[in-house]
Amino acid sequence: MNSPKTKILLWAPLGSGLHYWGPGISAYNLFQGLDKNTHEIHLAHGFPQQRQYPLFDSQNFIHHLIFKNKWSMSKYLFFSKKWLKKHAAEYDVLYSLSPHHIGIMPAFWFKKYGGKKSFIKMTALNDGFNDNSLASTLLGLPRQRKKAAVEIDGFVALSSEIVEELREADIPTEKIKRIPNGVNTERFAPVNKESRIFLEKELGLESGKFRLIFTGGLSHRKGPSVIVQSMIGLVQKFSSLEFLLIGPERDNGEEMSKIKSHIKENLLLQNHIKIVDHVHDIEKYYNVSDLFILPSLNEGMSNSLLEAMSSGLPVLATPVSGTRDVVLDGEMGFVLERDSKIFAEKIEFYLLNPDEAKKHGHNARKRIQEEFNSKKILEDHLNLFEI
């Protein structure tokens, strides 16, 4: 007689799929490798634009969530508790993708109302589990989170830095499991020169360029305007330099305004920058690029960084959580302070030393294959979830 399937409830407040929310994208890609003969994956979310995906055995809309809107988050929590009271016992494992109150309390209620095990993916702490702001304290949220943490079975930390922060927050060591994000190394893989030329034609891009690439939300935190600023002097020296900027606007368009301002003040830039709002075949854009850049102020662990490295690109990135665990400085790229002049120096280094770019890209690919491939990361998750 066959054993019953393990039913996983993916608690993704902002949805899961191909839209731009890092934890949702990462989880969607991760569970693509799930054996549906032994497991089911069900989605619970608060994202009205959530698409229907064959991956999920069911998709359950809890309530429209507007992130960082206190009233909206309160309503979302009310309906979450109501839904879990009715349905928690139908599932074996809840995996929450948010370290915020909207992810922590549902993990607690899941256990309270009959679910077997609950886990939280900790992408950050200071604006989530460790949020001790005045407003949060007055509402008693830190106390609620501490109480909830006692019942939650485990905390998945993306980076060594988050592991330490969880320990400092008095989370028992035995409840902390360090599992990084993973990437499909078959989808994100280097291509040969002929394939690159073919893809450039398909994407309407000119061949013979040295192409920088950034992918992600256009926000001050991610810092793509720093890359644009670093190009100002370089485009006068290197006519082949081009920048692919891929991602939707964030922060009410403030970062995009900075980018447009740089271009307006330095008109030569406009012929060297291509901006694309959203794509579903992002791997093609990595395959026509030469250098990935991420000047972020903070990260949990960047999916884009992993994808680019898996595609065989060297990287320039800031020393933030996750990145320090992935990028070995000087071997597969450089870890730099967020300064446009420093970034410009390293971009020029790769322009003048193509063999180093190739070697660093090869090293990057090898590291991802060995330590961050999605098959290994999925296996680590399923071992953790084991009922």
C-alpha cells in the first residue's frame, strides 16, 4: 500500500511564481523539482494578481495584502487566522516565506489549529522578526513573535549572517537550519558564441558588445543608478560597453528618476543603456551578457546573483548578507563598497582583461553547481520537512 503524500502549504503573502518578489520566485523555482508522487504543494497568498500555475495542487487567496500598510496587514492576519482555523489540519507542513508578522503568526496558528510542522524562511531580521520599532512595541508585536517562536519547528536561514542574528534573538540553535537559495543549473547555463549571436538577434541586440546586466526591482536598496553613474566616464573610452537594466520600478519610481537624470546630464549614456521592464526568459539575457552587477544595500540571498553566476558570469557586488557566503572575492568576481568610482575601476578591469572575466565566470559557475544547485537545496528542505 502506498504511503500518503506529504502535503506542504506554502505560505507566500505576496504570492509565488514568476512575478518580482524574491522569496516567491525562489520557492516557485525550488518546488519545480518536487516529486508529485510523494508530495503535494499548496499555495496560500494575499496577491490579487497571482497567476494560476500547474505546480500548485491548489491556490488559496486569503485576503488582499498591501505590504507595509498596517491596516491591510491587520486585515490579512485576521483572515489568515480564520482560514487556518478551518484548514490547518488538512496539511502536514507549513512553509512561510515571510520573516514579518504576516508570516510568523500564521506559522504559529498552523500548529495551534492542527498542522503538524511549521517553518519560516528567514530572508532578513531587522525589518521582520527583530522589528522592535516604537509602533511595533506599542502593539505588543515583539512579545507575540517571541511566543510564536517557541512553537515553530524551524527557521531556515539563507546566510551565515542570518544564522548569527537568529542566535542573538535567542532562537535555539537546534531550530536554526542554514539552507541558501538554490538555482536550476540546467536552465541557467553558459552558451557558446554561436548561440549568443543567435540570442542577440532574437532579443534585438547588437553583437560585439561588452554587456553589463542588472536584474531586479529598480529601488534605492538595489542601487542600479550606481551602475549608471559608474558608466559615465567609461562610455567615452569604450564604445562597446552596454548596460542591460531589467526589472520593474519600485519606490514610486524614485530610482528610475535618478537613472533618467544621469542619462539627461550625460547624453552619451542613452546609446549604451537598454531598460526592459519585465521578462519571463531572463536566462537569455544572462547568456548575452558579460558581467553581472549588484550594488545592493542589503539582501537575504539574491536569486539574480545565483542565476548570473550559474550562467557563467563574473560578478561585482556589495558585501551584504548572502553575497559574502556565495562570492569568493577575487576568484569569481569582486566584493566592493557601494561607490560608483570603485565599480567603474572593476568594470574597466574586465574590459581590459577578457581572460580574467572568462576565468572568473567559469569559477562562478563551478561554485553554484557544487553548493547552490536547486536539486541539493530541495533535498535539504525535504529532509527538514520530513514527517
